[in-house]
Amino acid sequence: SRSSFSAALEYSEFTYEDRKEKRGKEAAEKEEREEFSRPQRLWNAVKEGKSKTVTEVLDRPFRHAPPKPLVTLADDAGWTLLHWAAFKNHREVCTVLLRCNADLHAQDCTGSTPFHLASCNGSEETTLLLMERMVKHEQTWALNAGNYLGATALMDATSNGHHALAEKLYKAKCDWMPHKERDVTVTHKERDSHTSKEKDAHDTKRPGSGHKDKSPTSSHKERTPASSKATSPQDK
């Protein structure tokens, strides 16, 4: 009886460990399937404007790290998640993607950024959100960046009949023509400030600018004898 009891005990322990191992394998397979399905779930959530699902998918850690962050996903046309969210006017989704370091200046196959697509589609909320973001981070050059066709966000909004949005972009000092340099200043206030700084720097480099007496009359009197002495034929 003792041998039969020990045999039954060993069998029960074996089956328990076996069931435990089986459950572990099933859980691992389920988790792996879930990880593989995340990119498609993320695409669907972004296009449908489900910000909670987007947050859940992006914040959930991977057991097996993906080759690159999900926030950098792009389709065959070069549209990233932020491109789609901006185009669809999903403001909350754009906010989540930007929090996760989505590339604000990513370009698709035509060189268009999310800012271009939002303005082209008349997506006012996301257009203004992206514009505020660029101004906040001193990336105002991107407001007037052109795509490969030479179109700016203001041009896209106007040519597609989104006149109310175009007026807001114009009031924000967006230009019709693209700027070639990334570090170009956009607003008139910035231009005036930049010009005044250059003028002040030029004035400080002028000869005699370091003298305490900056009176033009005083400097003229000091220069007059030297000038007449150099040009007078009687002194020769």
C-alpha cells in the first residue's frame, strides 16, 4: 500500500508540473501572438481616433523588443502614424504620438510632413496643434517648409478650399512660398529682432564706437585737422 501511495503521489506531482508547464507555454504563445498583432492594432486605433488604445499599445512593454519603436511605423507611401492622425484630425491621438517622440518632420514619398497633410485636408485642430508644437520648440522654419512639389502648408490649405484655416495660418505669419533654409526666421517680429541684433553688432564693431564721447560733432572736430593736413597743398 505504501508503494502504491508513493506511486500515486509521484503521478499527481508529475501531472501538476506538466499542467503548469503547459499553461506557461500557452500563456507565452498568447503573449507572442498579442505582440505580433500590436502594429496592426496600433494602425487601426490611430486611423479610428482611439487615443486610449494607442496609449495602451505604445506604453505596454515588449517581452521581445521589436526591431524599431512602434511610433516610427510607416506605410508604403511613407505615411507615419502621425501623418494619419494629423490627416484624420485626431488631436488626442497626435498628442499621444508626440508624447512618445513621434517625428514631427517625417516626410512621405512626396516630401509632405504631417503639418502638410493636416492643412491639405482642412484638419484645423491638428494643424494648429502641430503649429503650436513647432513654435514652442523654436522650429518655425518647418512652418514654411515645402514638399517635393514646392507646396507649403498655407498653399495646401488655400488650394484645397480651406480658406478659414488658411487665414489662421496667414495670421501666424506662414508664407505662401517655401523657405529653402531650415534656420530661416518666419514671423515679422523675429525678422525685426534679427535685423536689430545685426545692426547693434555692426555698430559695436565700428571704429570709435568704444569712446565715451559719441557726439558726431566731437568726432567731426577731431577728424577735421587730420583731414585738412593730409589734403592741404601748402603743407607739402
